[in-house]
Amino acid sequence: CTLAMMDVAQRAKVPLITPVSLAPKITEMGNIWMFRGCDNSAMIASAFTKWAVQEKKADKWAYIAINTDYGRGSVEAFNAELEKLGGKAVFTEYFNQGETDYYPIVTKLSATDANGLCLFGETVDLSRVVAQYHEMGIGDRMLIMDPTSGTFNEKFIELTGENAEGIVGASRFVATIQTPAAQKFVADYRARYNADPEKYAQAGYDCARMVAIAIGKAGSLDTDKVREQLSAIQYEGPQGKAHFDEKNQLIIDEYIIGVNDGNFEVIAGPVSVN
């Protein structure tokens, strides 16, 4: 959707900011009206892959990913980082959103010597992948990795139960980050919604705030002025300090996170993506 909408924004000369799109090429196409207000899969790959290979000794990865720009782009970005670190992909399979039978994929996976299983997809799909993976009796053979954290939400825990235990990933935000700004955001969010905020809530909040700040500094709704102020912003939010680079990609740190007793915990970080 973002790739299609950014052309519309360019023709209209109106700033467009996305809080969730991960495909690296979005900010590699020279569109000055397009801003990514979150990390991208290449940034996450840089931070997470090094940790997985060096700290967890996972150097032979299997990929199971959704068959979209997001899924394929993520596999490409992470595998590039994996190869830099001397690792390799031993298995790659793509699925269509909404599939229910992953047994053929998991059966083929079980015949590999992978020591890491890397997942890219949406919550419900990945809950089925993980459930069927464990049903095959190979749950302790691989480090299950969800680097873009599609599984790090209460719905996934509800769907998978104890099978979620030990899944690791990376995220720009999780509710257990122990900084004053993060904890204030979490407290305010809980007070209003009676739930912990996930990274999508944080991203939407930050993008809305950055646009509001840019409009305020521009002193008008003139789109050129707003775009200029957005490009120059020095922002600090729940996830930490952030700014846009020359390609309008937001530069932020990452956190390594994991599931422990059904809770999302920070394992390491913040990790710089530079």
C-alpha cells in the first residue's frame, strides 16, 4: 500500500509519513515527500542478526515468510546481514496470507540442519506456523526468531500459549523499556485503554506528534514548509531519540526482546543501527 500511495503523495506534493512499512526500498526511491516514521527491515536486520549469530550461535537459518513485499524484502535484508557474519540460509519458503496448513512446509523444514527459524508475517498466520512446528516435535532444535516482532502482542500469546515461550526478536519499542519517556507513555496508554501499548501504538503516536511539531514550526499548512520542518526534526519519544536521514528514513535504536512466561522482556539494548 505504501509503495502505491507514495506516488500519489509525490504528485500532490503532500508529505506522507508511514508508521509501519518495513520494505527498505520505500526510502530508497528519491521521493522527497515520503517519510518513514519507523525502522525498516535492513535496520532491524543489522541490529538483530549480529546478536543472534554472536550471542546465540544461530548461523544456519530457515526462513518462513509471507509472500508479500514485506516478507520477501525482509528475507533479502536479513540474509544479506547473515552472510556478512558468515552464516547462511538453508531453507526458504513463502506462504500466502490466511493459509491454515503449514505441515508441508514444516515437514520439509524438519529435514534441514537449521539452528534458527526466522519468521516474517502477521499474528494469526505465524501462530499457526509456530503451533504446527511444535506439533512436529522439533520445538527444541532451533532458535525461533521473529525479528520484526509480528508475534509480540497479546493476541499471539493467546493463540499459541506456551509455544510462544522463548521466541526472540527486535523492536523499536516494547512496554517494558525502562526509560522515563517510555514508562510515562505506557502509564498514560494503560490509563486510557486498560492495555499495554505495542510498537504500532508507539509508532502511530510518534508519527502524529512529529507531524504536529512540523506543522507548528512551519507556522502554516504550506506543504513545502511542513516537509522541510519534518526533514529537520530532532525528536524524542517513548522509543528514544530520533531524526530523519537524508532519505527521510527515521534513525532510531533497536531493542532485542523475548517472550518469558508470556511476557515481553528486553534482553539487550538499545542497539544502534548506525
